[in-house]
Amino acid sequence: MKRIFLLFFVLITSCSQSGQKTINAEPIVIKNRDFFDNKPQLTPIPHGEENPFTSLFAQLEELSNVDINTLQQLLESIGDEADRISEKKFPDQLRIPQLLSRYKVFQTRLGIVRYTNPLQYADSTFVKAMDDVVISWNIFANHFIRFSTTTCQAQVLAPQIYKPPILYKDRKRL
């Protein structure tokens, strides 16, 4: 009885496997075309002596001129440049949590498209992710401009008052 069941299952599995079709894997050809149909509108950050974003912005501007075949190299280059800009390279007066978190959001959005398989570049989710990179840069740049102008105005308008340091002998005991 056990042999009959075993023979029956072997017969069923051998018949079901013979009905499977082999799929010929054909390489997918990506057309050499510009990635963006419309040039993305990037918000520039004013150039200054303490601005570490000049090179990053220049590379982001190249996104509109790149074709699909060189998009991966440009995204990796932009990602490397974004990683080089750390919290310590921000100007001292702009190391504030709101601005740093906006930059981290930009890095996250960039990381999503940076490691995407080139065969998925024509997919609508990749196109949406590229739009998110541009949007997150614009939000970061607008915050950077707003905080830098506010900080500069506050430094000009506020009088510089000298406050001597409190020495140990000047403190009162409670």
C-alpha cells in the first residue's frame, strides 16, 4: 500500500514538472534618452565662503542633462558628495536641528534612488522617487536660505554685549 502511494506521488510530480515552460531571458535594452522630460527646478543656495553645498548643487543641476546610461554614475557621485557633507561642515550658526533634519531627509531620498537597479529607471516609482529628491532638496535649500538670512540679520541687529564669565569666587552658595 505504501509503495502504491509513493508511486502515485512520483507519477504526479513527474507529470506536473514536464508541463512547465522555460522562459527565455532576453536582455532589456534601455534607450539612450534624457531622463527628465522637463528640467527640474532646483532652488540654489547662495554661494559663500562657508558654503559646503556648492559642488553638490552643481551635480544636482546636471541631473537634467544626463541620459539614462550615465544616470547611475551621476547618482552615485551625488550620493558620495552628500555623504561628505557632515554636520560638522555646516556653518556654525546653522547647525540647528530643523536644518540638519531637512538635510538628512534629502540624503534619505537620494539614497533610495542611488542604489536602484538601472533596469528600473523606466518604472514610475523610480520617477516619483527622483521627483522626491528634487522636492527634498528644494525644501532643504529654502530652509537653509531662511535660516541663514535670519541668522545674519540677528547678528547685525543685536548689539554685542560683553558678558564676563562667572568665576568661582563670584558664585553664591545656596
